[in-house]
Amino acid sequence: MTETPTVPEQDRRSTHHATSPPAVFWRYWAAATVSDAGTAVTALALPLVALTVLDVTALQAALLAAAGQISWLLLSLPAGVIAQRVPLRRLQVTLDLVRFAAVGSLPLAWWLDGLTYPHLLLAALVTGAATVLFDIGNSTFLPAIVPDRQLAARNSLMSGTHAVTETGGPSGGGLLVHAAGPVGALLVDAASYLLSAVLLRTLPERRPAARTGAGALRLIREGWTYVTRHPVMLPCMLWATATNFVCAALVALTPLYLVREAGLTPVQLGVVLAMEGVGALAGSAVAVRLTRRFGTARGLVGAALAGGAAALLIPMTTSAADAYWFALGNAGFAFGVVIGSIATRTHRQTESPPELLSRVMATVRFVSWGAQPLGALTAGLLATYAGTHAALWTVCTAALLPPLYLLAVPVGRRRDLA
């Protein structure tokens, strides 16, 4: 295959019109969509493998959820340097192939009657680590191919597409699990990573930024200092950290509660989980218009408050007959989260100096996404010692704390983030 043009990171603001035709973005979008669809299926299939095939405990289920997220805490900061120094397309393709091998090994082990809980944990760890590097790289690649004035709209489209895959993935995954079992459904995710790698191979290569002689630790420190001294990015990062803690705790509890406590079937579980995607899709559809009308800061706070209030509906589900409470609460919470995510991500991408962007994104992901394994482990401990339903009430009540924090700091009283 012939080499495609390169897009230097340091020239992203001045060259994307010449080197990045619209088709480049759509291939980027297609690769992300295919990968997200498979991942949404695995979000249902992997915990069901643990719960129904391996019969794990509540704490083991939470550990599995944490294993998929722990790399945000361990790798996010160096990932920012790696994404700046390594040819990005080559890195993305390699990481997709790593995820293909890790997820694909699970059905193979099951067919050979050798699937174990440690193998499941290892696959979650490897896939999580590859996802961290992949996501940091992707967050810096989008501004390289999209003009600044289009970033909010493109981020909204990416979030909306992600919401669609979250909607169709779990419900489709429920049908796949019903037809082929949870292990068989993992084949869909493995195939999605392989197809994503093929699509990414057609994108333009982004040359690494010129080396300045600065060591990795110094580069990491520069990104950290920029974010932690920024009057807007710091409180937004802390909001995201608390929100992600709650999200991860809720994700860890959801299959455990709905399958073992409420008695939902895999198909019913898929439908309920799909409502998160419906809420996220609705949020991404109105995010740009809402923040333009009311301001990005006001839109962030208002949406977060509405989402936190909606989360209180979730624990009202006690059986399959009233699972609609869980579905409605999940959709409302996702609606608020995705609006805040679009507003804060666009602000970081447009306000950060180009040479610092990958490290800014890595710093924010390290802190905010690093809270996810802690949230999952906390949920597991609460479920073990207080019961799953009590743990669910605690987590959903905590969903109101992040927006209340924003109201208590100056950012929450501004009209716009920028």
C-alpha cells in the first residue's frame, strides 16, 4: 500500500485545510464507530462471562471492571508523551491489533475448555492498556484534521455516534448472548478491532513532533503544570474526576444488580443498558445548541445537575417488572454527562497550545479517568459489605456531588468556559 500524506502535529492549525480533506475525517469516524460498536457488545458480554460462565463473586466482578480501567491511572501521563513522539497512525493500528488478540483469545480458551478468571482479568488489563494509548492518540489526531471552528460540531458528532453504538451495542449484544452465549459475542468485538485497524491504515500519518531534547518527565510535568494552574481546566478536570468515579461505580454494579438482584435476562439487560446510549445520543444532539444559547459553563452545570437528579431514579428498580426506572435514570444521567464532556473537551482542544495538547489531554485523562478503577473497587466493596441495593443507592446519590462542586467554584458562576 502506498504511503499517504503526513500531517505534522506542530502545524495542525495551519495545514489541515490542505492536507485533510473531509474523507479523512469520515474514515477516522468509521474506524472509531466500528471499534465502539464492538466494545459496546463486550461491555455486556464480558461481565456476563464472569457472572454466568465463571460464577464470580461481587468483589471479583468489581475487580474485573477495575482491571479494564486501571491503565488510565498507570499509563495516561506517559501516553501523552508517546502520542507526541510516535507516528500516530502506526501506533493506532498496532494497538487495535493488540486488542484483537487479547479479546479473541477468550473465545479460543473457552472452546478449548481452558477459560479462567485470571485469563479474563489479563485480557481486561491488556485491552485497557491498549485503549488508553489509543484514546490519547485519537484525542490529539482529531484537532489535526478538523478546523478549530468545526471542533465542537465534530466532537458532538463523535459523541453522538458513540451514543448510537452504546444504544445498539448492548441490545444487539443481548441478542448475540442469547443466540451464541456471552463468549461467542466477544468474537464481534475482536472482529471490530481488526476492521478498525484496516480503516485506520488508510489515514494520513501524523509525523511525530520535533524532539526538543527535553526528557519525558519534563514533558509530562509541563502538561501537568499547565492544567493544574489553569483557572478553568483544573475545576473542569475535578468535575470530570468525580463524575467518572460515579460512572465506574455504576458500571460495576449494573450487571451484578440487574442479573442477580432484579432477575433480568441477557436480552432485557441489553435493552436497559442501551438506554444509556439513548440519553447520550440526546445529549450530543443538543449540546452545541444548548451551550451556544446558555453558555458553555452554564450548560455544563445545568446538564450535570439534571443528570445527577435523574440518577436517583436508578435504584427504584427492584425487579424486571419495574426496570424502566433504571433505564430512565441511566438515560438521564448519561444525557447530563455527555453534554459536560463535549463542552470541556472542546474547550481543552481549542484553548491548549498545540505543542501541549497531547500532554494536556493525557493529564486530564490520568486524573479523571484514573478515578474509574477506584470507583469500581469502591462499588465492589460496598456491595460486598452493605449489599448491592444499598451500594446502588449510595452511588446514585453521590452523582449530585460533582455539579454541586461546580456551583461552589468560580467556573460555575461564569457564562462560558472560554
